[in-house]
Amino acid sequence: MTFDWVPPQIGPPGPESPARAPQTQPYRSDTVIDGWATAGFEVRAASVRGPGHRASGVPRQDDFALATAAGSVIAVVADGVSNAPLSHLGATMVCRTVVDYLLRADTDAAVDWPDLLRCAGWALVEYADRQLGEPDPQRAEALLASTVVVALVRPDDAGRAVAQLVRVGDSAAWRLRDGTWEPLFAALSDPQDELLPDGVAALPRVPAEVHPVQVTIAEGDVLVLATDGFAEPLGHGTGDLGRLFGDGLATPPPMTRLAWMLDFAGGASDDDRTVLAVWPVPPGRP
């Protein structure tokens, strides 16, 4: 059995350039994939360096993290702000801090979402203090700023789940149902005092008001989190990319296939792209 590993073409072909090694220490891999099953859920995730960063030798600035606790799934996607030179580290620290926070919390109780985001933001400030001798939050955001979208997915009735989500910035989430992409966050309308100087909402700044979103994920639905490198070319989900992932995520795909889909080429979409998907699984299903 053979498989064509040429990346899927979305839109008109773009310029082709050889991938350059990321110019950073410690080394950061071009592509990361993960996936597993637990009682009640299956998960898949992939993060791929975009063509623009491959051509210029910039490291992948996206990251994700997954964990399970007390039957729930913790899912986090982060996107380092392009103008922050160490934002790839910031994205990783945000993901790990959020997971650690929720692993220590009682996942059956209400989550203090503003406190979680403050802790994730403060991790960036502490890193700047320890490693760079710069405890100033403004210096930390200039170096390490990152968006984030978090989901805590709890099992509900047979084959269903309830997800609570929160975000800072333009990373996104959807409920994918029968090929239709239902956005879970409204269009961004952040007050200017919560934005970085380049107009991006990102940690370590935390919005004055945090509004978690709650959604039911039924059997056959998929909860999808992603960075803007996927969200922007996806649009409303009615184009080629929406159909590719709508079909490809109808059931949990092999991890390598998710990474292959995410390595799509064509058009002006050259940013890093990360997708994380969660499927509720009815009891008794293998």
C-alpha cells in the first residue's frame, strides 16, 4: 500500500523554498505530533512550522499540550507572537503552566479562569527574571508574548462531553459537526489597553474581563482548537481546507495523517499552524 506524501494543495501554488534549520538554541523541532485514547475520549494534535518560517530559519512559534485528569481532558494551544524573539519559548511555557495548574486543580469544581490566565502570564515574567534578569512585565511581553486557547473537557452522558474554554488572543476553537465548522468564540473586540503595541492580544497581559465559553460535544462532534495559522485560511470552513479537515477529522485519524493535512501548501498561508482535536467516545466502543 502506497501513500502520496506530497502536501495537500490548498489554493494556488505559492513559492517553494527549502526549509532552513531553525536559528535558535535550544533546538526546536519543525513538527510535533501526539495522540492517545482514554476512557471517554480520543485526542489528536499536531504543530507544523509554516513555509514562511521554514524559508527564513525562524523556529516554530506554536505549541500545544495535552493531559488527562479524573476522566477529563486538558487541551491547550498557544501561538508565540511573531515580533517577540523568544515567543516560541513563551508558547511552550504557557502550555505547560496551564496544564500544571489544571492538574493541581479539582477538575470537578469550577475553575478560576482569570487566575489560571494570570498564572500563565506570570510564568513569562518569572522566566524573564530568572533567565534574562528582566523582571519587568513589559520586557517579558516584548520577548515572550503568546496567545492561548484552553479547553477543559469533562465527560457527560454516554458519548457526550461538556467543554469549557477560554482564550487570550486570536487562537480559535470550533465544534465540528457534520462537516460544519461552528466557531465557539465571537469575533475579537478587545479594548486597546489589553493589546500589545503591534495590536495583538497576548499573555502576559490578561483581559480585564474573562468570559469562558461552555459547549456540549455530542457523539459524532469534534472539538477543535487551533492557532491563527490554521484559522485564517480556514475562514468559515466552506472552502477546500474546511472540507479537507471536515472529512479528515470525521473520525480520529492516524497521527501522521493529521500532520500531513496540516502541512498544506498553497496561497498566502505561510504561518505556523497547530490543530488539536478531541472526540467523545461512548462507553464500550473500542
